[in-house]
Amino acid sequence: MTLKTVLAGTASLCLIAGAVQAQDQEPITLGIPVFLSGAASGPFGLPQRNAAEVIIAELNAGNLPAPYDTKGINGRMVEANYVDEAADAVQEYRNMAEREGVDAVVGYTSSGNCKAVAPLAEELQQLTVLVDCGTPQIFESVVTDPTYLFRTGPTGTIDSVGAARYLVDTGVDMSEVAGINQNYAWGQDAWADFTGSLIALDTGSDIATEQFPQVFAGQYGAEISALLTSGAKAIHTSFWGGDLEAFILQAAPRGLFARSAVVMTTGEAAMQRLPNEIPEGAIIGARGPYSYFAPESELATWFRDAYEKAHGQPPSYPAWKMAQALLGLKSAWEKAGSDDPAAIAKAFENLEYETPAGTVRMAIGNGHQAVQGIAYGTYKQDADGNPGVENVIAYAAECVNPPNDTTAAAWIEAGFPGASCN
Amino acid sequence: MMPTLDFRRDHLFVAVLALLVIVGFFLPSWMRFLIQTAMASGLVALGVMLQMRAGLVSFGQGLFFCIGGYAVGLLAAKAGITDVALLLPAAALAALVIGLVLGLLLSRYREIFYAMLTLAVSMILYGLLVKAASLGSTDGFNIPAVSYFGFVPDQAARPDWSYALTGVVVLAGCLGALAYLRSGAGAMLDAVRENEIRLSYLGTSPRVLVFVVYAVAAVLSGLGGGLWAISSGHVDPEMTYWTTSGQFVFVALLAGRGSVVAPVMAYFLLELLRTYALDIAPNAWQLILGSAMLAVIVLLPRGLWSLVARART
């Protein structure tokens, strides 16, 4: 036996041992808190869970296109543990981290829940990826020195900044502007950012009326009348879910959309459900470059097809955000090449990775908060009645996000310093 | 069977609870946290139970839970006062002051009017907090780590300290409630429920009794809210939403009125059931919870404590 054969033999033995080990490895368990009950379950929780099911099943089967064509995450299979976000977030987060011992937590839609669990992620040193939640406060004031906490969804800031820019860029008369937003943190923040953006863009707008109905009120007759009589040429709304659908159904027959340019920052989520009721020309957003606004790519086409095959309808934007979170975790994990949470967190920082919605960069919040661009367009049905968008303008991430060292509110107030738009 | 009137031996059960709290200290951390939040919330359910002894159902006890929580939160996060020696008395005091003022009005009402008015007041606070953008509206705000009489435990020891604090304060709260129930004002609560006219005829004012029980319940609930806020590190207006208040009423019903420790223990059982229901059936956990509630109401109309009471007699 020569030295060469011994070496070759040892090497092949090692390879076989390695392969056996890979198959025997314990699966990675992910705790996935999404809304499974309550008003947010239909528009957010279910598409998010459906997307997680699709992505995890296809990852385990190795069916994703490049660069995600390796099986599982770092060679290990992935298991999901779904939890209802509507229950006590802090208690259930602890249960996932300490009782179930999940390897990572991927989820959360409510900003209140994100704020409540953010310090816990650092305290328990639990790798955590926040999927959605609009508030920019997570890395601005709640956890300013993050290690284990990440958010792969862009903040709600881009919705309002993008909406204001779109109205200005499409030449809408901005002399009189009105808003209708739900009276809770989300609606208040969205409207504050929007009006701040108008000042930053120097539109010289008068606020004709600002309506703040109760969240989940369902009836907006009085508010719509107020909007109609206010004479506003442009109207902003951050309504979502059932409230958004109720608003469309009640405002369209009264001619609000014909009289004013109405921008609905989460409008995309209603397109599949109300294709014939949304008036053509209504301005639609998807809280990022998702769904109809996603740049063409193999990954985007694959995700649309795989989701539609599994669940019978195309994915709405919350599904895209979930896919983006899981792929971010996979990218970071495989870049680290280790199962050590600290190493994965290190690799996740400032990561740049591909998603169905284009490239995501973990650029702000000390490398823990994703930035993405945003696009708006006007609603249009094609000849077969399929919903779609036209007149799309996409804004780059640098155009609608604050730089790393500035809070969103301060950045808007200062008039978008450092923004670069093409 | 009449509900228990005799609280002379109830301190034994407080001792049992103290023993369980000590055992709880050595359980896994998620379970210990569950016990901790259940104890804090259980104190609020105890406040509801005291009022039930007078035949009054408070559907707005979340009001004081929230006042206690926000008192702690505002002092710690906005005013920079982070010592529990100041935070918890502030929570109790804030609840007491509001309780005394509202008590003047509410002590005039009974039955459904009392329930609806307490509910209304708690929802007014909810509405105000939702409109307060500077307090984070519905998102609420986070509370920094607290110190204990000048001592700041390091991060690893923080859960031990907050558990110990919760245990001590809740046990003290139970003993306080017990002393109250054994006093004349406490013992006469049952008389308010049974026959108010006769009570007046004997020279006692039912209105004063109701006023006192409302204030006592307010203080207990404020303390519970303060402890809960320190435990979870986050407060939001959900604390005074009617579903939160409804949960306290439910736990008081589930527990029964026979012992001051019953609401605390029942709260723990409910939380335990909830977390396992969530684990087993993430899509249908409310169904499991609802069935359990229905079963207790049908099979044990006097609450879970009736099992203990029956074993004693």
C-alpha cells in the first residue's frame, strides 16, 4: 500500500463519514410566530404561514433555483413550529426559546410585539429574524446595539416616503392633501411620515382633512363624506386587511377615486380579493418591491409558481416578506458555515443576499435592519380581468431609507439628507 | 352550599402558595416566567374576586392593571426612576388615587350598572392611550431593567430577582387581602350581596363597604400591573382593553371565592392550559380554552376552589 492510496482512502472515508453525518444531523427547528387568529390572520398570518410552508418544504427537497439550490439550511433539514402571534408575545417567545429550544425565531407582524420581544432576543441570545412590523424604532431606540436580532423587512418609513414621491413625480395636484388612517400606532406613524415627506419635498400642500377612524371600524361613510367635501386632490391611506377592503367598497361607488388621486400603501393585498371593485387608476403600493412590483428574476417566477401551486392563488406581499426572511437566514447560516448562533449572527450583519423581491441589503441599524426600494403604480385590469399595475415607478433603497446613523423621523424632518434617487 | 365565610385558616393556604412559589424558583426558566406573570395577573383577579364577594362584577379591572403598569413604565422609561422601592409604591398609589375618585361614583351602582360603568371607564383610558402617539399608541413602549433598593443585578441574575420580587409582593398582597376579608369591612361584603337593605337597617352603609372594596381591589390590581410591567418589560394599551378585563373576571369565576390564593393559582392553571393549547393546536387553541372554561362552569359552578373546600369538609 502506497502513501497515496492511504491518503486517498482516508480522504474518502472522511467524505463518507461527513455525508453520513450530514444526514444524521438533527433538523433545524424554527419558531414561526404569525397571526393565526384575529383580524390580522387573514391578510398577514395566513400568507406568511403559507409562504413558510412552501419555502421550507422546497428547501428541504432542494427545489429552489440558484443561489439557494442546496438542500435545507447548511445541509440540515428544516422544521417549523408555528405559534399564534395573537397570544402573549413575550410568554410565547420565552416558550419557543427556552422550552422548545428552537434554533431561530422567524416571524412577527405587529410592531407592538416586535418591540416587546426585541430586548428578549438579546437577553436570551436567541437568533431572531423579524419578518414585518412597520415601526422604525426597533433598532433606533429599542435595541441600539443588536447582536442576535435582525429584521429583513424594510420599515414602514419607505411606504410613506415612496407614496409622497410617487404623487409628486406623477404630477398630481398636491395643493390640497387629505388622509384617512386607522387610529392606532400604525396609522398615526404612516400619516406623520407622509405629511413630513410632503414638507421635505416642498410641495406646499395644505392638509384639507385628516381622518382617524377607529381600527376595525368597518363603516367609513362619514369619513368618506368628509374626504369628498374637503376638496383634496390627493388622499393617503395606510388601511390594511378588512378595513382596506371596506374602504374600497364604500369609497369607490361614491366617486372618491374619480375625484382624487388615492394612494393605498398596502393596496396590493386587496388586488386578488377585489379585482373588479378597485377602480382603475387607484395608486397601489405593496410596502416594498413585492408581488406585482418584484423585479423579473428566476427566483421571483419560481416563488410565484410554487406558492400558487401549493395554495391556489398568487402570494400577496406578506408572503414575499416571509420568503425573504427565511432566505436571509439560510444565506447567513451558510455564509457562517457553522451552527453557532453567534457566528450566524456575525455573518448576517451587513449581509447582501438575493430574494424573490430582488437584492436585500442589511444596511442600517448597524447592519441588522434591511433596506429595500419601493414601487408604486396605478391599478389596471388586463383584457382577461386579471389584476395588474401600470405606470410603475420604482425607487431605490437609498432614495427612501435613512442612512445608517440617522433615525427615520430625524431624516424626514431634515429633508432626506443623503438620499440618492435616479 | 354557601361560599366560604370563614377565612380564619386561609393563611395556611397562603403558606402553601409560598411553598409553591419557592419550588417554582427552581423550575425551568420559561415555566418560572409563566408562574411570574400568572402571579402578577392573579393579584388583579384577586381584586375582581373581592368585589364578587359583594356581588359586584368589575368588567374593567384592566383599568387599574394598566394604571399600575403605565405608572411603572412612565417613571422608569420617561422619568428615569428605575428602583422598585419607588416604582411599586407609585403603581399602588396611582391606582389608589384613581380608585378613590372613581369609587365615589361607582359605589352608588350595583349589578349590571356597576359592570358596565367599570367597563366604560377602562375603555376611556384605552381610547386615551391609543390617541397618545408620544406613548407609542397601541405599540406601547419598553421598560428598562430595574434596580432593587439600589442594587442593580447583572443581566443573568435579573430573572431571579424579578421572580423573587413578584413572589414576595404577591404573597404580601394575598396576606393583605386576607386581613381585609377577616376585618369587619371584609366580612360584611357577603352581607352586601345577600341583603343590602337589612345591612343599612343594622346601621352600616353598604355604599362605604363598596367604596372600600373598590379601592382595595384597585390597589391590588395596580400592584399586579406594576409587577407585570416589570416582568414583561413592555406595556401597551391592551392592558386596559375589555378582553384583558374579561380574562380577570373569568379567572375569578374559574377560581371561586373561597380563598385568597385561589385566583392566583387559577391564573397559573389557565396560563399553563393556554400555552400547551397553543403548542398542540396553533390554529384552534381558543377552542380548547373555551371548552375547558365551559366545562368548569358547568361541572364546578363554584369554581375550582370548591374541590379543595369539599376535600376539607
